[in-house]
Amino acid sequence: MFSNLSRSYVIAEIGVNHEGNFDTAVKQINWAHSAGASAVKFQAYKADKLAARNSPSYWDRNKEPTETQHELFKKYDSFNHEDYRKLAGHCKDIGVDFSCTPFDTDCLSWLVPLMPFVKIASADLTNDLLLEAVAEYKKPVIISLGASMGSEIDRAIDILSQGVDEIVLLHCVLNYPTLPDNAFLHRINMLRSKYGNRFTIGYSDHVAPDTAGDDQVILARGMGVTVFEKHFTHDKSLQGNDHYHAMDRTDLAALRARLDLADRMINADYTEAEFLSAQESAITNARRSLYYARDIHADTKVKKSDFIAKRPGTGLPVSSYGNLVGKTLSCDVMEDDQVSLDHYSDQ
């Protein structure tokens, strides 16, 4: 599904930025789709199964003042099986892929059939119970690698590979938002070097759009990344959760335009003939062919010094001069005449 993509695959991570409002979720799908998203992604969890009641916050409390993870997750865990089924159906109707990150094993039986791939969050990279359960469904998996060590990545791959043939590994930094200095894009090279021959390498980005203008995404595209995930909201000014570091539809449309341009510029799927055809005029006019360096009379045996290489390259190739040295001219030639085989009686 994700190998040899000709167009960058952009996942708009809505998460729970709908804040429990189904109509808002539908609008967010529409906005993401119209702005160029390849897929939208939600998060399916129940607070009681995700976090202990006294689990401490780890986000910017100036942006999201909630004190515990359980309290925050409880605000947004109201969607049920039927809600996600309807959202998936709407995605199918308008032509955008639906996905939803599972945060427990209980939802897999009804959630996985709705999706073309399963997304595993960075925080569940070491959740063997979830990884083992996901592997049983044998669907493509995208897994984020935020805050992970190499040994943890290897273990997660080993577990998923028991049932999954296609795995996408997303470079990710678990800072919300991520400062540009902490984007650590070089890690993409490490992932490609170690895993690129087996798996697709992608990028889950948490740098706020207003911080770097999405340069980090374009840089990642230049490093060979074709699968991207970025948080999406309808209103970046809203307080709390993932609004403050997400992109909106204007940001997404601009990012899609830049990625489409980057895709065309990188243009990995080309033949040598296409490469040369695009430069045909330059090949003809900027390359050189053989010209005479001086006036020369007929019956003269020409020397190497009688030739000069000049533009355009519409005549004999410069490399052919060696075959003419010592030959006798059958006619007078002038300086700046293009060399022709017809000028020689012994050709």
C-alpha cells in the first residue's frame, strides 16, 4: 500500500480535536479532504482503559491546564463503535482513507475492519499486548517511533512481523509542540539505513506550522519520506489538547501544494530517455561540435590544430576529430565553418 508511492501520503491526524462533537468530526473530515489529505485519523480510547486516575500530565500546562491524563482523556472518549462506523462510511463516500488509532485491544474487532491500515501510537511501541493483538489482523501497520530506543523498535517489529507483511516506521518526537531544534530529522537517515530495505520510513510531525512553515516536512520529503502524519484541527486558537500544534485546512492546503511540487521535482520514476528529452534543447545548443579554426585551402592535410570545438552541437561530435587528422581537404574551408565529412575526398 505504501511502497513506491508517486504522491506523498498525508495523514491528517484529527485525533479527538472534534472534542466529542460528531458534526464537528464530519466537518473536519470534509475540510481535511478538500485541503488534500490522503487519510484522516482519529483516536479510539476510553479513559478508564488508557490511564490511571492519578496519571500525571506531560504536556504544556499553559496550553492545556488539565492536571492528569485520565481527566483529559475522559473529556473526549464519548465516541462509540457506531460513531466510528459512520465516520468511516463518510470517508468512503467522499474518497479519503479512514483510520483510527486503537488504544486498547477491546476495540480491535470492530475498528480494524473499517480501516486500510492500523496506526500504533509511539506510546504503545512497548505495549506487547496491543502489538500481538494487532498482528493477528494481518493488515498494514503504521507505527510511530517517538522516544524509542533501537532495541524497542526491533522488538516491536519482531512482534508485528508475526502477522504483518507491510510496516511503516514513522520518525516522531514526543514534544507537543516540537521545537525546530528538536525535530532530529537526521534520525530519518538512521531509520532508512537500518530498516529502509524492509520497511517504508515516514514522519509524524509535531512542529507547529507557524514555527517553521513546514520546512521540516519538505526536508523530510527530500530525505526520501513519502508518508506523513500531522495533527489537524478546524481552529488552532482553541485551548487544550492538540489544537495548538496542529495544522488547519489552510496549512494543510499549503503543505499539500508544497509536497506535490516536491514530488514532481524529485520525480524518482523516470527513464533516461525522459531525463534527456527534458534537456534536448540544451544538449543541441550548449554542447559543441567540430569547426575549423582558420581558413584552409583545398588539397591540405589537416592537423589537430586546424579544429576547434564550438557551439552548437549540431555537427560532427568533437570526439571525431582524430579520424580526420591527416585527411586531405577536397575544397576550401573558412574559419568558423562547421566541419563536414563532405569536405574530404578520402572519406
